[in-house]
Amino acid sequence: MTNYAIYPEQLGELKVPTLVIGLVDHLVDPGAIGQAVNACIDLLDSVEVLSFDSDPLYDYRAQRPIVTYVDGQLASSAEPSMELDLVTDVRGESFLFLHGTEPDFHWPRLTADIIEIIERFGVEKVFSIHGMPAPVPHTRAADMLIRTTQKVENSDVVYGQASHPASLADYLEFHLGQSGHAATNIRVRVPLYMSRSDMPFFSGALAVVRQLAALGGPTIPLGDLEQHEDQQSVELAAIAEQDSQFSAMVEQFETGYDSSEEGFVTAHDDAGPLPTSEEIGAVVEKFLAMQNSNPLEGAKSEPEPVAKTKSKDGDVHDLRTHLKNSLAQLFNRKQDPEN
């Protein structure tokens, strides 16, 4: 008996070994890591497997619905929600993707629902991703803290103890460990001056996508992340030339990064190179050729979902202004709008 999950009337015997959790609190997403990775997953073909009863899960004053005005009328209202999709990655492998807005209420009962989903679909691996602010420079390889519910012999472990407010994914990870399920969290360190949620840390998002594949998770297209990473590096270099205080801070972070021997890891290429655009196209064609039947294997037929709108370059406006505003807040000073 579920609490909030809403299954189709006929779901069939669908078994999927991997679940990726992409629930986002837009106010607490350092480096916009979750949002950037989710945008890459949105480029893949997907179909909704089940939904959730949103009304009891959200505080509508904290997560206000977004209404859209068109020609004198309110044309639509988008409420916070979460869904579970069946997604096909660029290598043709299926995985489950739990995404949407992180709920405000009833985490224990919702966690019970998600554990039931994991057991019903035969999920063997659960992955979650986050960013965490840290005194690290953007001029070094983005590094990550890898957590797992399993006991492993691995030298890449950060030893010590720290407490922090939990996300729903953190809360779920703990309870998965208590119930004997495998779960892995990839937590990339985000430079302090790029930790605002509207300040994407593209190097960190790239590292997460690559590490996810290296750990046996889905292979996700990079989208425009590499292009944005290059642009961001140029903009930050220009700011460092003009701002001695920022430049000195980066140098201090570089010294600390280079001298650290803690067990943070950088993305590896153990999973092989990510597919080229031609390889992706071939897999997509193969996937489309298989769509004569419902991928839910017996689920009640539904109208074809409206194609998701993909994020474009225009979604990232005036990167330099964002960077300068972030630095101004960090140094607690006003930013000259003419610079």
C-alpha cells in the first residue's frame, strides 16, 4: 500500500537495475549541479512510469506555483511536483529517473514509497548527486566526495566526521543503508564564489556526469556543458585579471588544493570515452525503431507525451554579470555595473 506514489493500472513486469535521483531544491543547489545534470538527462528519450500525489508533499507558500500570463489572461499554472521516468541512455540502457522539486513534507512516508519502488522494479543501484561549497579553485580539476552504503576497500575515502542539513536524497540514502540496499552519492566540491544556485559550475557538472558512468551508472550526453565550461573559464580569467582580491583568493585556494591529501576523487575515464554524436544518433535510431510497443510492457496505453523542451544556450544569460555579482556578495561589496 503506497502513501503518495500513483502507479498505472497495468504496469507489467518492468525490471530496471538503476535509479538516479534528481530532486532539486532550487534555493539550495550549490553550483546548480543538480539542475545542470538534470538538463543533460532531459536530452534523452523518456516515458513517465508513475507520478506522485503532490498536494500533501509541498508547501505552496514556499514552493509557489508559477502562473503564465498571455494576452490578458493567465494561461497556465505549473505546480511543484515529482515524477518517475523510464529513460534510455546514449548506450541504449534503461534507467529510472526520479526528478522534480524536492518535497517539503512527509519524508518518512515518502521514503517508504521510494523503497517500495526500488524493490518492485528490482533496482540494484541507486545514485544521487549534489554540490557542496568548498574552498577550492576553478583552475583545478573538479573533485568529488563519493559516499556509499556498502562497505568497500577503497583508499579514496575522506576520513572524519561532519554534520550537515540533509536533502531528501541524503535521508533516503541513510534509510537505504539501514535496509541493506546499495546507494551511492556523488558530491562535487563547488568553489565558494560559484556556489550560488544561479551560478552553474560547469566543470563540476561535467565531472559528475563522467563519474556517474565510471561507477556503473547511466551514460548521459554532455549537451553544451563543455562549451559552457570553456566560456566560464575565459570569463573567470578575465575577472581575475581585473580583480586582485579575487585573484589572490584563487591562488590561496590553489595552494590548499595542491597540498591536500584527502580522499577526494576526480573523474576517471575507466568507463571509456563518452559516445560521439554519430554514436548517439545510431543509438537513438535503434531506440526509435523499437517503439512499436509500449516500453512499460503491459502498461495501459497513454497518448504520446509532449516532447520536453530542451535547454538552449540562451538559458544562460550574461555569465560575466552572474560571476561578478557572486563575487561582490562573497566580498560583501557593491559591484560597479559598468565593469
